[in-house]
Amino acid sequence: LNMALMDIERLDILASALPRLLNPGGVFVATVLHPVFFTSNASRSISISFDTETGEQVTTRSKIITEYLDVAPSKGIACPNQLVKQIYYHRPIHELLSVFLKDGKLVMDAIEEPAFTEDDFDDKRVESSTNFTQLPAILAFRLKHRVDKFE
């Protein structure tokens, strides 16, 4: 499910259905905006200073996270010119994953946190998410239906 889990209010329904939907050894891959850096209401911080030795301008990008464990659902848009805002459900990483792993029928065998790279850099928009190359934009994980636990 590409970027859809954060649009689903109750993941427990999907999590309980997955073992019945997947063949033994079958996989389920999901991606979400990274819960730490995107759906937690993190604010972007851009600091401009000068290197005292070289005199060159130094731009430091960071995010300030004041909420993470308990963030209320929020409205937003997924596409430019979207007419109706949708609801996003933030979940800390442990809540996002544990709902799928709790009964032992699924195992997580891969997780990635891809970030933008220097190739994605946007000089015209200092605030662009593509310029935060040290903070992952996405959390991706793969679940596998346990062969010894199929129904």
C-alpha cells in the first residue's frame, strides 16, 4: 500500500485480514510519510550562518518535533488542486508496526527510511523537503506471511 496507511483510521481491520489475503510466504509492502519527520506536525527550521574560517554561508536544516506519541488526526492534501482535504492519521512507529505483528502471523523482514539526496536539491525553494537530505521522508516496510502460521 503506497502512502495509504496514514489515510486509514483503523489499521486493526486490515492487519487481521492480511493473513487471510496473503498466500503462505506472501508479502505486503507499505510506505508512509515518515512518522517522526512528517506526520508529527514537525516544523522546519532553517538557520543561515557564516563559517568563520572560510566566510562561506552555511545553511543548516532541521526539524523541531514537539509532538510524536499522541498527535490528533489532521486534514491535508495529497495532490495539488485537490478540492476536498483528506484526514491523515499519525501513528508512532511502534503503533504502526505492532498492529501487524502482534499475533505472530506476519513478520517484518525489511524496513527502510529513504531520504532525498543532493541530486534532489531545490536551490529555488530553501524550505523544500527535498533539501532535508539527512531526515528520511518515507518509512517503508515489508511484512511476510509466516509459512508455519498460515490458516
